[in-house]
Amino acid sequence: MHEFLAQLANGVELGAIYALIALGYTLVYGILELINFAHGDVYTFGSFVALGILVGLRAAGALHGAGLILGIAAALIAAILASALLNAGIERLAYRRLRKAPRLAPLITAIGVSFMLENLIELWQGSAPVPFPNVIPNPQLQIGALEVGVQQIVVVALAIVTMIALHFFVQRSKLGKAMRAVAQDRDAASLVGINVDRTIAMTFLIAGALAGVAGFVGGVSFGSAWFLNGFGAGLRAFTAAVLGGIGNIAGAMLGGFLIGMLESFSTWLIGGQWSNVAVFSVLILVLVFRPSGLLGETLPEKV
Amino acid sequence: MSALLEVRALDVRYGGIVALRGIDLRVDEGEIVALLGANGAGKTTTLRAISGLLPIRSGEVVFDGSNLRKRSPDAIARLGIGHVPEGRRIFTRMTVRENLELGGFAIASQREAATRIDDALAIFPRLRERIEQRAGTLSGGEQQMLAIGRALIARPRLLLLDEPSLGLAPLVVKQIFEVLRDIHARGTTIVLVEQNARAALALADRGYVLRNGEIARDDTAAALAEDPAVVAAYLGGE
């Protein structure tokens, strides 16, 4: 029972990170029908930016008392900005000019951008994992039979607040509505005066910002950053997005948490070397039996 | 009268195939102009080229003194051209209210947008009853009303309508045409593409007949309605 609850908490923590990354895949897919394979590396980049800020501040002796809170906030905001700008920059430089090309062209380009980012990050940070500064105090709390770390609570809370903010942004704000309109029917959106290119750029900006949050909480949670982190995490998050129904925002969140649970429990029950098998078996099963995902639309929308 | 819209020697191609060849059109402020022709004659292509959805290969489209060539569709919409596209193209997964709000996307003032949505709902009271429903659940006639209502929110000076009666019951078609008459009476210039040529010519001041991407005839609506060749081809022999 004790171990079960611990794995549950682990799964939620992992799931929160996957959900944040999965949202980026699903937002971009929703608007461009493009799997942005570089998205995982945007997450890695966010992690390293947060790490760099924290290391710098710690070296300057600024991470004490109120400075600790400010430092954490600065690292988080820097990761958000850096990942958002990187993702929007990728769209501007690599994908925009391929907007009218056959669909395979941007897809291959995305894979190319991913390799490029991985190699650039390796040049910048080396090929070994870099320890992430252990800045958030992590006393263990006992809640009934459940033992959780403060860090876990912070990670999950930050992810959930971000997702709630995203939900309201997409549902209520003018730009959020424009994003949904462009996702549904680009021509019709342009006829009501929506600038389609700008809306797509904003979507990449937001998807990147979410990857930045994930980069920060992922660094805190895993205790390190590594140039290839985004490859594995990106594939799992992509699986989560497909499981929930690619293009569906609530689906990406649900899929993220389910994949996090699956990874955590499969590691516990059948061993860590099998958790990839479990996760990617889910991808195959979903693609075969329910390609539209758990929450995806099954009815054709276009006549 | 001054031309609100002037199309000169317009050429449009679809992947190498000539879709429009040397189209000349003139629409004066306050007119209703019908575009008639068989399927594939180029009526929809003409409207899409005016709105910027299709690239212009050569020729000019001038709206109220502005050259529209190389302007993006959203910029053209903001200049004051509304386009109710073929197949309605409402946002089916969004609510009726959200569709109307998007019609007012370019309006900065929230209050102004809300007033205009109210005006549109006064024209289409059926939409008020369905305001929080997903647009995809509306009937065909209601979807067409929503498509027109969405275009009206921006208060376009020129409204392009592509087959507003397509697939609708006769009674609904009659309602839609009454609304068009009403919209026109409030000062909106209209270009109407219609399969239902009889209804279109009854409403229009003038008409153009397209054939194979070219203008085959242009005349007053009354003259076209009485022309034996037009009657035989588009109005059905009686």
C-alpha cells in the first residue's frame, strides 16, 4: 500500500511534466497538422536555461531567503521566455516557408531541426548529464499512508496552474478563440480578419512557453539536465498526446498523466527496462484501435 | 456613380490550369450584382480571388481605391469586404456566440462588438435561441444564417455571397433572400453567386454570366431574365 501510493505520486509528477510537453505537440498539431519533432528539444533547452540561471545565482550567493524565491522565479521565467522564443523562431525560419509544401516536407524538416538542436545543446553543455541545482527544499511530508516530497508538490502544482491558465486562455481570450478558429478552418478564419501567420506564430510561442515550464519542473524533478532528455521525454509526451487525441487540449493533459502513471507503475511492477515497452505499446495499440485517441473527435467534421 | 469594386483583366490559375481569363467586373456602391454560370464556370474562383484566398496571376482588383493584389485575406476583410463562402464554413466546433464574436475579431471595442452581435441576432432571432449551442448542431438554414450573421458583424461595405441557398428548403431560401434584401436596404453592396438564377436575378440590379472562366454576358438583371439563351441555360425552360 505504501509503495503503491509512492508510485502513484511519482506517476502524477512524471505525468504533469509529460502533460505540459504533450500540450505543445497537440497545440501545434491542432493548428498546422504538423508533428513538431523539435518540441522535445525545446523542452531540453528550457531546462538548461533554468539550470544556467540557478547555477549563476548560486555562485553569486543570491539564493538565500527571499532571494531564493526570486531566483526560482527568475529561472522559471527565463526558461519560459527562452523556450517560447526558440519555438517561435523555429516556426518562423523553418516551417513558415513550407506552409504550402506537401505535408512530408515540414515533418522531415522538424526531424532535422530536432537533430540540429540536440547537437547544438551538446556543443554548449557537453554530452554528460549536468546536475540541476537542488534549490527547492525537499522535506518529506507524511499524509496518511502517503509520503510526498515538497518538491513533488511544487512540480505538480506549477504544472496544474499552468494548464488551468492555458485552458482559460484558449477558451476565453480573443487570441485563444482565433487559435481555435485557425485550427478549424484557416480560410474562414482569414475571412473574418484573423491574421493566420501571426496566430500560428503565437501558437508556437505558447507551446514553447509550456515546454519552458516543463523544462524547469523537469530539471527540478529529475535533478539533472541532459542534451538528449528531450528525445525520450518528447516521444513519451507525443505518445501522451496521441493517447488523449492529438489536437485535443484536454486529451493531452489526460494522456500525459496516464503515460506518467504507466511509466511509474510499469517500472515498479515489471522493471525500468520494460517501461519503454509498456509506453510505446500503448502508442501502437492506440494507433491501431483508436487513432483518434481517448478524447479525440471520432465524427468527421468536414463534409 | 463611382465603382466600389473594379476587377480588370483578372487571370487566376489553379496549379497550371487556367481558372479565370481576363475577367472584367464593376460593382457600384449600393448595387446588387449577380454572378451566374454553370458549375466550374469560375464564379467561386472569382469571389475567392477578390478576397485574397487565391493568388492573382495578372490583372487588378481595386476596392474603394485600394489595390487588393498581394494583400492577405485578413487585410482585405479589414478593408470592408465580407465573404460568406461556399459551404458556409462556420466554425462547427465552436458555439454560435463564439462564431459571431469571431466575426467581430477586428473590432477593438468589446462593447461595440457586443452591440453588433445583438444587431445580428435581431436579424436572425433563431440564432438567439441557439446562442450557446455548438454551431455544428444547427440545421442547414441556421448554419447559413450564422455564416451571413458572422460576416455582418464587421459591417462590410461589400458583401460577397457564395451560393447562400445551396441545399436549403424553399421556405428557408425565401427567408434568406428576404434578409439579403433587408441588408441591402441598409446600405450594403452585394455580389451574389447563385445556382438559383431566377431568385438571384429577381433580387439583383445587374448580372454577369460566366462561361469557362470568361465573362460571356453582362446586362441588367431584367434583360438577362428575359434573354432566351440565359433562360434556357440557367433558368430552366418552361
